[in-house]
Amino acid sequence: MVYVCNIEIIKDGEEFVVRVHLANGSTKEYLHKNLEEVLTEMVIALQDEMDE
């Protein structure tokens, strides 16, 4: 088993903030008013990151 990332989901007013802390120490942040949209964006970005 390998640690990939830690994900935080925060609601800030009307926006959802998703922070992804990757195993390499970097952090990515995604913002959107729609939870499904922000999660989709995050998953696509993570898939791209894992393919590299």
C-alpha cells in the first residue's frame, strides 16, 4: 500500500474548496460553487498526476 494524497473539502460561503496534499509534499487547491464540479476537476487532475 502506498500513500497517495490527503484531501480536505471545505465550504467557504457559497464556494467549495478542495485541497489535495500529495505524497511529494505539494498541495493543489480547487474552487467551485458546485461540489460535483470541483470533485470532477480534482479527480481528473489527480489522474493526470498519477499517469506522469
